[in-house]
Amino acid sequence: MIHIVIEIRREPMTDSVRPTHMTTFAFDQSTIHSHADALRDDAAALQPLPNVPVPNVWPLAEFSQALSQAVEQENARSEALSEEASRVAFAMLKAVQAAISVDERFSQRLQAVL
């Protein structure tokens, strides 16, 4: 698939604008789908850290509390990372669909002109 980006620059000392060049990007759908699937699989594979039981007696009481808080915070970060990775995978697939749609419309319009 081809996605076309047209860069438009303003001419110096005038109000006119004109396209200066086109940049094309080639998307390999199967590669992007496999990367998105791998990202989703990695996100699903993230497991929460277990809370390590440390005796809540002096002198370990403060350490036990700090360790529990650290594990809880890391588990929350892991959950957020998993959710974000899933969103990124979804966005990757939507970007490919959008590029295909743009390419198809552009091709149809170009074909109509020619």
C-alpha cells in the first residue's frame, strides 16, 4: 500500500502556496498486522508482581510497607503499559486502514483525471 503526503510551502513575499514535493510511504500490511499482534500478545502476557511476604515486625516493618507500596505501584504501571500497548496496536491497524483508504481514493481520482 502507498500513502502519499504532499508538502505545501508558502512562497516567500507572496500569499501563494504550491506543492513542492510528494513523499510516499510503502506499508506492508502483513508486517504491520504481525507487529500489532505481537504487541497485543506482549501486553496480554504482562503479569502482576506478587507481593512478597515480609514480616511486619521491627526492624522490617517500614521495609515491608515500602515493598508493598512499590509492588502496588509497579503493578499499576504494568496495567497502564498493557492498556497503552493495546491502544497502540489498535492505532497501528487503523493507520493502515486509513492509508489504504486514502490510497484507493487518490488512485480512483487520478485514474478519473487520466
